[in-house]
Amino acid sequence: MRKSLLRTSVFSVVIALSVAAAAQDVHTDHDKSANFGSYHTYSWAKVHTTNPLWEQRIQDVVDKDLQAKGGRECSLMAILR
């Protein structure tokens, strides 16, 4: 009986997580004619999420990825000069 309850609970959690992952609605946009290889610096504007806990997590992951590709973060004023 206990194994059956555990198996049912695990199955329910897996189904719930699968539905949550499939429900993501992500939209992206970029200038298809831009030569992104010529960009070496970047700056952050406000990161908007429905959950504020994800804002810093998203920024950290993108920072790591851009820096691995040779990008470096600088202030917006330094980029605009």
C-alpha cells in the first residue's frame, strides 16, 4: 500500500512539472541583419519577470554566457560615448 502511494505521488509530481514546463510562453526578437560578432560590450536594463526571484538568476546566467563569448559588461553611459 505504501509503495503504491509513493509511486502515485511521484507520478503526480512528474506530471505536474511536465505540464508547467510545457506551459512556458517565451517570445524573443532581434535584428536579423545585425552583426552580433562586432559587439563586445553590453549593459543591463531592467529585467522583467513575473517572479522577482528570477530577475538576478536570469541576469547571472546571461552574464556568464556573454562573458564566456568574450563580452564584458560596462555601464550604459560608457557604451553610449
